[in-house]
Amino acid sequence: MNTRVLLPAADGATRAYTPRGEPLPAPAGGPPLASRTVFAAAHVVADPRADVTPDGPAAVDWDATLAFRRHLWSHGLGVAEAMDTAQRGMGLDWPGAAELIRRSAAEATAAGGRIACGVGTDQLTLPAGLPRVRAAYEEQLALVESVGARAVLMASRALAAAAASPDDYLETYGHLLRQAREPVILHWLGPMFDPALEGYWGSADLDAATDTFLQVIAAHPGKVDGIKVSLLDAGRETALRRRLPQGVRCYTGDDFNYPELIAGDEQGFSHALLGVFDPLGPLAATAVRALDTGDVQKFRELLDPTVALSRHLFQPPTRYYKTGVVLLAWLAGHQSHFTMVGGLQSARSLPHLARAYELADGLGLFPDPALAAARMRSLLTVHGVPQ
């Protein structure tokens, strides 16, 4: 039996890697986490047998997609649905996202799981003026509220293109917050995740943008559950967190610095809404349960070693992190194939995927390391790296 995997390097060479023999002990599931509110932004599973084109509507394997969400809920995590991890605007269009929201919300009700769903403007064709931007947001907000999910007001490419000043952001978000039935999560997604969002909140100066962001929150007390910050800057997130009004949560979206931000300091901490918690789900839940008992050291011991994997998955161009996330889901046995909507499985190089496998295996993320190794060998063989 082959007990090693020949991994390719960026220079074209190969090296032998010996996978771990046994997985880590399987974490027990449990009720929702107590000390932090934690959402894993979940990926969608493509239907590999569908006859589709990269620019056509996505074909989703609904059974596998919903089974993965039940996996996350079983460990006490919430699911952040139809976010950028689910390839919103990168393979999944609004009709597909709307169906995903409906199905996942129904599944959350059946499973007793926490769910928040992305509200955006991706049904628009650009350019679009501010009235159409508001109407698009309203359409999506109405759907999310109708299924009983928490709304996440996502950053909008259309708004970034249409807004002429910070006042346009204040007016647009104010309009939406006034009509929201329940408090929402505001999402600030940096341009490393989507270059079209450069200058969001009306300025490329992050200090000025932060002031506008905080103005939106302050003007609508009781309408903002929290903010989700994805700027990959721990210092900036901490400073912003300390300026939030009482009762408004900060959900870290920093896939580079999440252990320190979730652990927090003497002045507070961040909750979490993270794409990397898709592959890290059970381990992340175990770590946060340590925080529930006040054991910060155990939390850091469990989660700090995962940062190397996360930084690898989210390396530039950061928006293609989804490819590594889906690779790990396939290797872990959560789906039967490595195919993505929009053909995005081709967005990362073979050496990049090989390193993701090696780092994940070293962390013990695969319930069946032998299956993961066999699948990685098959992928490498198909791509010209004989095993």
C-alpha cells in the first residue's frame, strides 16, 4: 500500500510527504457556543454531472450542500449563508443564492441551527443608479426576513460604483436600516476580497471610511446587531471594535488574525464570521468551548496552529480562497468530487493545493487521513504528477 504522496513544489520539483496515520480524536458536537457568537461562512457544493458553462447559472448539489450545513450546526456553529464563501458574484448568481437561502433557512429551522444570510445587489447589471441599488437591496432583504434569518447587509459592487460621496452610503444604508424588521449585521469587505470594493464607505482613506461606517451605526440605534469586518488588519479591527456603541457586536472576518481577535483583551473581544471556519469547523468549535470555560490558553493552543493554513488559503489573490476551502471539503469526505460552480476549481495552482493538503493533514483535519491521501494522489495523477 502506498503510504506517501508525491507533492509538487512551485519550482517544478516533487517531494515525498508521509500523511499522518490517525486523525485527531473526533470532537463531540454540542449546543451553540456560549462565550462567542460564531458563524462559519459555508461553501456550496456543485453538481458535477450537470451540463453547464462557466458563465451560466450554477448547478448545485442540494443534498451535499445542506448536509454540510448540518455538519456545522452539529458542532454548535452558526452558518453564514450565501456570503462570498458561497461564491456570491463568483459563480453563484442571485436566483441561485435565493434558492440557497430558502433551503438553508428551512434546514436551520429543522435542525435548530443559527443562520445569517447575505443581502446584496448582485441581481443588478452595472452600471446602476442609487435608486436601483436600494431596490435590489430591498428585494434581497425582504427574502431573508421572510424566511426568518438574520440579514447580513453585504458590501455592494453596484453601490461602490454608483456612490459619489460618503453621504450616498449614509443615505442608502439608513434607508435599509429604517425598514429592517430585525437588527442586521453590516459587512465591510475589503478590496483584497473583491477589488471592485475599493474606496467603500466613500473613501480610500480607511480612517475616513471608518468614520462613515460608525456614523451609519450611531444614527440607527437598535438596528445593528453587529459588524463583520474583513480588512485583514488586526489593529484596525481592534480600534474599530472599541468605538462601537454598547450592544453592537464585532464579528471578525480576519482570516489572518482570528485567534487573537476572538480571544480579545482587557477591553473586549470579537465574535466570528469566518470563511476559514468552513474547513476548521469542528476544531474551531472545540477551541471556542475552551473559551466558554475561561481557558484562553487552551483556545490559543488549539487555534493558533491553524493560522498557517488559513494564511495559505487566503494568500493573494485572496478572493480565490474558496478553491482551497472546497478542496479540503472533498479531501475530508464532505463531498464526492472537487468541482466548483463557475469552474473555480481551476483558480489555484497545483502546488498551492498540495500545500493546503499538507497543512490540513498536519493539523489532523481529515476524519479519514487515508481517504484524503488517496484523493490527493488521484488529483495529482490527473494533473501529471505520477504517484
